[in-house]
Amino acid sequence: MSEDQLIGYSNSSGHDLGNDDSTRIHSNLVFSGPVFVVLVVMMVTLAVVIVLGNALVIYAFKVDKSLRRQCNYYFLNLAISDFLVGAFCIPLYMPYVLTGRWPLGRALCKLWLVMDYLLCSASVFNIVLISYDRFLSVTRAVSYRASQGLPQLAITRMLCVWLLAFALYGPAIIFWELAVGGSRVPSDQCFAEFYSTWYFLLSASTLEFFSPLLSGKSDNPPSLRPHPPHHGAPPGERLPDPSAAPRASRLSRDKKIAKSLAVIVCVFAICWAPYTLLMIIRAACRGRCIPHHWYEVTFWLLWLNSAINPFLYPLCHSSFRRAFARILCPRSRGTPCWE
């Protein structure tokens, strides 16, 4: 996710970074005592929920062998990226948003920017990968089941997700100032050099937001579409179809897959839509038309998605539900994934 752009928003108060004074407006902001405490509690709570929730997913994958199937490796990959958001990104961002100044130096700023963009983008592309995997499980059921015992394929796809996520923003974060001949970021601030480059932000943000939505829509299982009625014999003379029961069972399974995927994609859309909308508006008005606090709110909504995901897994998938139950209530038993 391109969440770090909001750092620039909070520091520029919605103005173009071409004006150096605008980059320091937020650094003069001082929260009152009660507001400061409330913000700290909310941020710490969010970070703890993200870390513990996704740590449970990772631990369940480690101790429960029934989860170690290709269909669940991608959820593990998503949990890892979400876990690091709570363990690394939020703790380093908290002092910055509360004081308006980055106290950790330029090197750590660069690292933080790369990690934040990388982790958030990886979350997005993991959802795309999960959608693609669900599509294959329905349209190529035989070969898909045969590949479930081949974790190498899943691991290769997981690595591709991280490489693509890094390629989207990583080189720009690292080399942008070299390409333009110098840095425009004040020494006590931390935001990407391309923050004021509207066409780059618009293109990248649009790609991040719409790729999971389009993948979720296009991966609607064909088996869920209406089938034409059988013709030939009159209704009262039709013979029993021996394949009806397996087909009904397969249809029921496919419906569960579609519903669970729809829940994950819809939650993603709810958390990301406000941010993407503001990014599009900002691109049109060059950052001069929306107060910075609205960007800040939508920024935290992106991270909220990382806290919600661990709760969606057991709600949508019995495999994770059983695995969590076995950890928290050892008498419970696991079931195969996607049942």
C-alpha cells in the first residue's frame, strides 16, 4: 500500500511540497494532554491487535499441519506482511505523527519508507494472488488438487508478490532524489521524494486499489453461473442423474469459496476506497484542496485493514477456525482447508 504518502500529507497540511514552509506546518502542531493520550492508546492498541492477530495466524500455520496446503500459503504471506506493519511501521510512525518531526535520521527514514510501501503493496498483491488461486481451484480443479502437495509453486508465487511490491515503489523511494538532482524533504521530516509528483502517485495508487477488485470480480467461479436446463425427457420421465450429488457438493463448495473471497475483497475496498479517492482528488488539485487531517484518517484506515484480516480468516474459512480453536482450546480438531 502506498501509505507513506500520508506522512507527507500530515506534514504538508494538504499543500504542494514545492513550498518549503508547507512541509513544516504539521511540525508546529501540538496535541493537548487528553488528545495526546487518546491518540497514543488508539495507536498502541491498533499495533498490538495487528501483531497478536497475525502472529496467531503464523503460529497456527507452524503447529497445525492441516494448514500447510498451497491454498493457505498465500494467507500466511498476507499475515506476514500485516504482522510487520504492526511490528515495524506503526511504532516508528507514532513519534512522527505525534510530534510532527522525524527524529530517527535519514537512513532509517529511507528504510521505513521502503518497508511501509513494500508491506502495504504486498498486502494488496497477496489478495490478488488469493483471488487467482481461488479461480484455479474452481476452473482447474483436478490439476489444482494435484498441486496442493507442491509448496515450491506456492513459495515461488509468494516471492513474486514481494518482488512486484518492491518494484512498484522501492526504486522510486531509493533513487528519486538522484534522478531529480537533490532532495526536497526537510531534515526533520520523512516522506517520499515523489510525494508532489501527482501522475506517479495517481498511477500507483490506482493500480494498488483496482487490481484486487478486478481480480475478485473476474475470478467469479464459472460453476456459480446459472446452467441451462436439461432437455429431452418430460419432467415426470427424467432419469436420476448420477452426477447430480457430486455436482451439488462442488457447487456448494464453490459458493463458500466465492463468499469468503468476497468478504476479504469487500473489507479491503472499504479500507482503501477513501484513501484512493483522496489521492485522485489530490492529483487533480495538486494537493491544495483537502486538509491534511483527512489524509491522515484515510491513512490509518489502510493500516486498520491489517488488523481486520486475521479476524476474517476464521470467520470465512473453517480450516483457520479449527486451527485457532486447537491452539486456544486444545480439544478441538482441525479440518481440511476451504471446507
